[in-house]
Amino acid sequence: MPRSALPPLAWRGRLRRPTGLAAAALGLCAAAMAEDGTTTTTLDTVVVKGQGLSEGRHQPFSVTRFDAALLRERQVSQAQQLFREVPGMTVRGLGYDGVADSMTLRGFSGGGHGGDIGFVIDGIPLNEASSHADGYADLNVIVPLELAGMDVFKGPVSALYGNFNRAGVVALRSRQGGDYRELDARVGSYGVVDVQGAYGGRAGGLTLNGAAQAYRSGGYRPDTGSERATLSGRAALDLGPDTRLAVAARAHRAESTTASVVTQAQFDRRDGFFDKDPRVQNDGADKDFATLRTDLAHQLAPGLRLLAFAYGTDQNFTRYFTRPTNASTWQQRAEDYRRRVRGFGLNLNGEQAVGGRRLRWVAGAESYEERTRFRYADGLIGRAVGPNTLTAGVAGGTGTLDRLLRTDTDALFGQAEWALAETFRPTLALRHDRIAGGCERLGPETRTGASAQCAAMQAFAVTTPKLGLRSTWVPGVLEARGSVAEGFALPGDAAKFTAGLAVEPTVFRQHEIGLRLTPAPGLLADVAVFRIDSRDEVALTDAATLTYANVGRTRREGVEAELRWSPADAFELRAVLAHNRSKVIESLATTPWLVGSELTGVARRMATLTATVRPAEAWSLSATARSVGRMAITQPSATAAPVYDGGYDTVDLMLAWEPAAAGGRRLRGTLQVANLTDRRYATSSGVTAGLRTYNPAPPRTVMVGASLDF
């Protein structure tokens, strides 16, 4: 695929390509993948934050955990493919390879492609402060085989993470230490090839971990396809019996082409469902991503550890996208982001007996400096300047932007768990964030209005408390949990760069009660009830004067459940269920019709049912049924009712063969069939410029894979 080029708009650069950091990252990753055959032992994990805190299943709020064995068993090419196994979570796939999908959780619909969900790898944020959408996070830079585990925290419950965690946090943990050599490979429909490898061992006194992935797809629609390659590595050195230094790096490269959205008329035609609309141009995306991080861990005393990190990211991301701008016109736009992040942090982790009872705690500080060169152009013709590109736009166009966006974040946090008694294990946490920044125009801009503001950002300071309680009522049988936690959101997009802005951050408060019941071996039920209320929503009250105010409240509430039943080794049944209600409970006086309306992009119900049978030694067969219910995709107006999407249902199969390991070498073969009934459906849809549009999901897909341990 040819590398994309931005239109020649005489833009002058402030942020250079990440050649130096990328080269360093590639060099370290390659070193971490080297091997000298030295035998190693498993070393203690060094995590940037929260080293002393309990595992998710013992915390007083809902957490879904995935370990390395499960991640590998599922044979996934992207970590987000497991999110359907999280109660209340779904992926609204956009079908644009190289572009992050949108994810919903706890009544929020802007995870991944927006800022509702935080994503971190070893405590370091993946969310982008000023990218395609505030909080945008691309999990394609993660190799599934590199992960030791993945935890999905529900709601703004952890003080370890600040902005972008209002719906929750996905905390990814890389493998650190260990002795392994693993290879996973899959091939299948539409030219898909996915090869992943991972290594752990020792060389020259270093503890090394590395992973690599190469992925290619020809695409299931015309003029679509993608390629991506990722290399990650970590090298750790013991400087003494109590001190360890580690350096980790990641390099990622991706290119893709896409066929964009389809209209209602095309969606209703089975024979042309996947066709490319003739008005869609040569859309696609290119991305270069590199990170380099240094961690230092020092054991100050028994039960007291000091952790520090320094971190940098350089990223280039360019996207071309054609969409309708009115009832008769489609236009192509270009977005280009040259992003640089530098951060550092320091924290203490402790575990002591206080009053004869175990107290685990973490306290720390962190600071991030993010700079993004953002360039935007609309009205392109085949990725080149068109007659309307340099104007304010016609037929729905929105002109050009060329600016440097700055976001600086400083935070203090603390969290403690005190096991006073089996029936009383409280958790108390507090976080304080201060976020400031600004905007500087670097070239000519023709966009006007609220979305084109560029000034110093109002400094935001927000403190968010979290309080939880875990209680064992019947040891080994029944546990209860409850929590109250607050999170926040800044004004979105260009609103925070509006001169004279004087608003408070939007605050979200979550209440949750949960029960975990294990009445017999092989039987588990976990149920949680939650409510998240917002206050001080930021609204544009006067477009003419660009006046904003804290006006508006929302409510998200629901029930989530996970059920497992395994009466024998040969059979297992698992269900994850959720029912949501999300609505506006206060709006502007000028928009009274919004009160009571549903928030968009959130399905009322979600369910995943997986049955696994093992009919013979070494063989297993799993069937997974997924059902996502009705959701609003627009809110009502003074003259129109809301528009709804009816949801979808799918069935997937997976056949696995794994004979007994010989000489410690594991072999596993798999056959996967996704969308078994070849259903024509879309996980994401909307209304664009008055037209109903859909992002077609993949048709029936067959994949054959193998896993090898050496």
C-alpha cells in the first residue's frame, strides 16, 4: 500500500518525525528478543503504580480480569476482542483498520474513540489528550501475546488513574520475567495473516522480555486492507539486592485503506451490503508509534518499595475519511496528528501491620507534558487540495486548521486497603489532578465558530475521592462489596481552548453494590448494581458569544452479572449479562425536550453466552452467542423523535485440539468461525448530515491457527 501524504498546504512543522525515539525503541526491542539459552527464574514484577494493592477479585468494586493463559486460549489479534466477555461492555466496531474502535461501558459510549475509558500499559496512559477525539486510545499498538494480564475496572474507582476514567479503566500488564518462547499464528478469510511471538529469558545478567506481531488483512470490502507490525521489549538489571533498573520500548507501524460508511439503502440490500459507495474516495490511515520508558524500583525496607519512571512517546497519525456533509454531497477530510509526550512519576508502595491488621497502600505523584501538532483539511479530492479546501467550506465543509495543542497534567494520588476483619475490609482513595495547556496557531486556518477556538486553556483543578468496602459473609461462599467513587471530564474538543472560558469540570459520582456467590464447586454468580450521576455538564449556552456554562445532568444505571457453571470437566457454561438505562435528567431551558431522553450509543441490554464441551481427550468445542439490544443513535429535537438502532445477534464457533505436551513443548491447533450464520449487521451506526449511515461488520470469517511453545 502506498504511504499517504497530506495535501501540500505549506504547513510548517514544529514536531519532527519520531526517528530518534523510534530507532532507540527498535534497538531495545530487538535486544529483548535475543536469546543466549541461559536458564532463568521468575522475578518479581515491577509495576509503576499499585504494586502493593490487592488483585481485582479482592477489591471493593467490580473488576473483570483476564490472565495470560486466557488471552492466549482465545487466539485474538486485538486485546479488545475480549471485551464482549466483560459484563456491560461492547465494542462498536467502525471497520476502519488502523483507527481505534469505539467501546461502551457503564452507560458511556465514547471509550477508545473518545475519552470515556482510560487505557494504560504498566501504569502508563495510552489515551491521547488532543487527538481525533479527547482521550482517543489505539489498542492496536499492543501485542496480545506480550500481556501477563488485563483488568477492566468499572467506573471511576481507582485513584491511580485520573482523566478519561469516568466509565472505567482497562489496565494492561506486560510480562516481566519468566522463561518462555511462544509462537502463535493464524491465517484465514480475506487474506488475514496474524503472527505473534514472545520471549522471556536471561542474557548477560539481564532479564529480557519481548514480543512481536505482524498482521495483514486484504479486507472484506472493496478497496480495503491493512498491515501493521509491532515490536515491544523490556530489559531489567538488578543493580543490587534491593534495586532494579528496567528499560522498556515499543515500536508500531500501521497502514490501511477503507471503504467508509454505507447508507440505509445499501444496508437494506443483501447483494450490495459490503459495496463501497461511489462517492467514497481513497480513504485510509497511516500510523507510526514509538515509546521508551525507564523504571527504577528500590526496596527501602521490608514492606516498603519506591518506584519511579520516566517515559516518552512520539507518534504520527494521519487519517483520510469521506462522509456525507449534506443530503447530496460527500467530502473527504484529512486529519494529521504529530504527538509527543514526556512524563515522569514517583510513588511509594507499602504493606504493614497496623493495629495487628494488614494495611496495603500506595501514594505518589506524576506529571505528563503532551504536545500535538494538529492539521485538518476538508473538501479534498483524492487526498489532494480541492477548490473548497482553503475556504470555510461549502456544502457542509469545515475549512482548515493548523495548530499546536498543549496539555500539561500534574497529579497526586493515594489509595489504601485495610483488612480490619473478614467482614470489614475498607478501601479509601483520593486523587488530585491539575490540568492546564493552550493552543497556538501555526498556519492559516479557515474554520470558524465554536470548533475553531484557539487560546490558553483554563487551568482545571479537581479532587476525586473513592471509598469502598469488601465483606466476607460466608467464607468461600458469599462476599459483598460496595463503593462510592467520583471521576471527572474536562470540556470537550476545542471548547477548553475558548478564551474567557469559566466552567468547572463535569463530575461523575458512581454508587455500586455487588455480591459474589460460589455455593458449590464449579458454580459462580457475580452481580453488581450501579448508578452514575453527573453534575455540571458543560454546555454552549450562546453560540454567538461563545458562552459556556455548567448546565445539565445525566444518569446511568444498570445491572451486570457474570454466571459460570461447570458441573464436570467436560462441560462449562458462562454468561455475562447487562441491562442499562441512561438518560438526561437536566438540560438547558431552551432544550426541554432532551429531559428524559436516552443517551446515544448505549445498548439497553447486552448478553454473551459461551458453552464449551470437551467430548474427547485433547479436543474442545466452544460456541459463543452474542446479543446486543436496541440503542438510541440520536437524541430528540424540537421537531424530530430520536432514531434507534435495533441491535444485532451473532454466533461464533471455536474447535481446539491440544494433545498432551511432550518434553515441555505445547502444541495447540484451532479452527474458528466468526459470524457463523453470515448475518449482515453493523455494530456501529449513526445519522450523518441527516442521512442514516452504518459501518458494516465482517461477514462469516474462518480462521485456522496454531500455538507452539519451545
